[in-house]
Amino acid sequence: MNNILIKNGLVVDTEWMRHSDILISGSKIKRVAPFIDYDTLPPDTTVVRADGLCVLPGIIDAHTHYHLVSRGTVTADSFREGSRLAAFGGVTTVVDFADDNKVSLLDSLHQRRKEMVPMAIDYALHQGVYKYRSDIKKELESIKRAGVGTLKIFTTYKDVGYLVDNRDELKSIFKDAKDLGLMVTVHCEDDEIISTISASWKGTYKPIDHASLRPAEAEAKAIEYVGNIAGELGMPVYIVHLSSKKGLEAVRQLRMNGVKVFVETTPHYLFLTKEKLEGADGPLYVMTPPLRSAEDNEALQEALVNGEIQVVATDHCSFTREQKLESDDCRTIYPGIPGTEEMLPLIHTFALTSGKLSLSQIVNLLSTGPAKLFGLYPEKGSLEVGTDADITIFDPDCSWTISKDTIHSASGYSAYEGFNVTGKVIMTYLRGRLIMGDDIYLGLNGDGRFLRAKR
């Protein structure tokens, strides 16, 4: 059994930061102490010096779409490539999605798991539910037994069959989820508002028009809608990729009314604005919901600092630069951007420049928080003795520039091109095995494990 001793790093969890040693034995954390004497360990123990570096729980990207088949094509980052870029970003676990084939949720889940066998990092799954059926509760019971703890609901995309548009049917799905202890996550954009705008639209369909065709009001109304359903049932609801100040205000109103609302946002809604949609490269920045204004950025940044947002994830959905630029019509541009690898340095840089987020808060937003919400804690998202040795060693002082040449997505571009960031992942360990070190990828295809949610 291999032993690794990580010496004198700044160990960071959600409670405190302290200089400590961590002993890994096999795939587990065996000991955490201010000083571990090397002479007391087996002679083949590998020593990793972490002086001046931060030792974090492995980062979790709780919202990814690797190898997504869409509109007759497939995204740039397959499960192999997604694992690789994740390792360079210190990410040891992702939570991806299984679509609803509208025949059997369990079959949908099994198919997605088969597709994900090449993963080199660990993964869990959210299960999409796009259609109500009379025996839906039995189907939900089956996917819970199979290890899924969360559902994904849409309040838009009726045209492609993702929307459960009957309120009573949607409420029934929510109630069944509550009875079974499943978390409901929701993509919030009101389909009626979007359809009404589209039907009367007299303008162009350039990328910049995407922000007007899917406005913040649609997000806010959908949040109010699903939040009221959750409130009537006395259950929590999780809002994915919150993008706007108006959406945030809707969340605040629900919370004032006693509804428990968990909120996720992404780096692009924190740091990019709709001006990116202008010009020849505008298609590269089309995603749904669309980018908003600087005012929206600032509102979400304030909410992040205030603890109103529980999770930062990326919604990583990467098409190649060539795929994105095939169309200049926002209705047909492939939606989505890469982001898993850039997440930690972007949030760390914001923490430094704002002076309002600690390393412990970063760990909570990017690791411990999602692990707890999605039933993966403490095996993931912690540095507790006896848990998986998923560890990210991070240099908090390394300054570098994000570009297509410094990241590893097969998309061939970064939405954060030219961003100067501080903080870089030096080593990434998955269950005690080094999968990235010294800018060399060491992950093994197929070594990733499916994580059963325990909520």
C-alpha cells in the first residue's frame, strides 16, 4: 500500500486554516496532524513538500455537461478530455447529467453511466425529468436505489420537449421527490415570457440579441413559480446557474416567505457581461441563460460574499471554436462554454481582489458545500481522516494569464481569454493517486468511479 506524506502545507477546510501534515495511506487520508515524523513511517513513504502552498479538499464541479450530444453533434470535451482538464483545475469530482429518454428514468441513468466509463475522475449524476407519467414515483424510487440523489427540471425548452408545463404534474413530481428525499434542481427561465417575446420580435438574431430574447424577468418569474411550489410542499429547491439581479431578488423574496432555496451561480455570470456577445467572436459567448450586465455581475458578487449563494459550478458545455462560429444566429448557435479548469483560479482571484472571501469560504463554495448538498460528504469535500484522499495542492501566489494556450479544453478557446489570475493548481490527487503534477497529466481512463448519493 502506497504512503504519501504531504508536509507543512496550509491545510484549508471550512472551519479553519492551519499548517499541518497529511498522511495518505492507499486511497484514504490516514492522519492529519501539526507534525508527522517521517522516521515513524514505512521507508517507501513518498514525501511531498507543500511549504507555501495550500492543501484543499478536491474541488467539485457540481454542474457539467461532458460529451453532450446536441443538435446532431457532440461537445468538444469528451469524458476523457473532461477528466483531463478537470485535473488541471484541481477538480476531482464532477456532477454531470442523465437526460430523460421519456421511457424509463432508470434506463436513461444506466445509459449515461455506460457512456461515462472512460472517466478518469469520480462522478455523480443528476437525473433529468422531462415528462410526467402516472408511475413517476416508482421511477424515482428506482433511480434513488441506483444512487441518484437529485433531479433536474426545466421551466423552458418546451419546443425540444424538456418542459413539464402542467403545474399539477410538476407539483406531483416535486412531492414525490420530497417523499423520497431527492433534491430538485431547476433551470429557471419562464417559457411563456420567452415565447411571447419571440413571437413579437422585430429585431435581428445576432448574439447580442440573445440577452433581450431571454431576459432576466424570465428567470425571476420562473424562480418565483418553482419556489412557490416548493413552499406549498414545505421542501427545499435548488436553482442552477443564477444569472441576474432580478433572479436574486426573487430568491430573496422566497426566503423571506420561508422557502428554503439553495442557489448556484457560475464564473461567467459573476465576471462576464453581455458586451462579450458583440463582434465577430460573439457566438463564443452564447449560453443559456445569456450573459447579463455589469450590474448583475456586481449583485451576484455581493450575494456570493454575503453567503446567499451556496455553490459555484461551471455548467461546462464546450463546443469547439469552429462549432460555435458556424452560425451568427443566436437561435442556432451551439449554447455553452468551457469553464471547469478556470473555476478555482477565477474565484480565488476574486477573493484576493475583493478582500471579502476567505480560503475557507472558497472551499465551502467549490467543494464542501456541493458535497453536502448532493450527498457526497464527507467522502468528498472534506479532509477528514478515513475519507477519500482527494486533495488539491494550490499555489496561492502564482500569477498567470488564462488563454487557449494555458488551459486544456478541446474547445480551443477560453471564455476568460486574457484574464490575469492569481493562484494555480500544482498537484491533484484522486483517492491517493497523483493525477496531475508539474503540468503533467497522469489520469487513467476508466479509473473514475460513480458516486452513489447519500442524502
